[in-house]
Amino acid sequence: MSESVTLVPGNTLITATAEEGRQLAIKMSRLIIKVTQPDAAVREKLRPIYASDAAMLIAVGQTVAIEFATIAAANNYWKAI
């Protein structure tokens, strides 16, 4: 991989709100795809394939959900202490 990718933006999972946590989960999910397939041209070529495959879209949702669950736990589910 020619460029360095920061897998945890800002080196923290702590966010002020659940909405920010969800946005971070989406960003982290996209970053792992970039690391797994670093060739942007290949990613672009594959996008129409997974965009029309329901099973692949569900897998994307599951990946984001897993990242979000991790972030939510790190934020104590945004409960006031």
C-alpha cells in the first residue's frame, strides 16, 4: 500500500452524539474497504456490481452495524455518568 490510511480517524472512538458515532462507523467501514482493496480503479469497477446485489448491500449494513456497536460501547452508549 503506497499511502498510509488511518483506520481510526482522530485515534479515538469517542464521539459527542450517537449521530456522530454512526457517521464514524460509516467512515471506518469505508476505510477498511480502502485498505483491503487499495486500487481505486478496482473499487470503482466493483461498485456497480455490489450496488445491485441485495446480499452485498446487506453485508455493507452489517459491517457498519458492527463498527457502530463498537463505537457505542466505547461511548458508554452516550449515557450521562
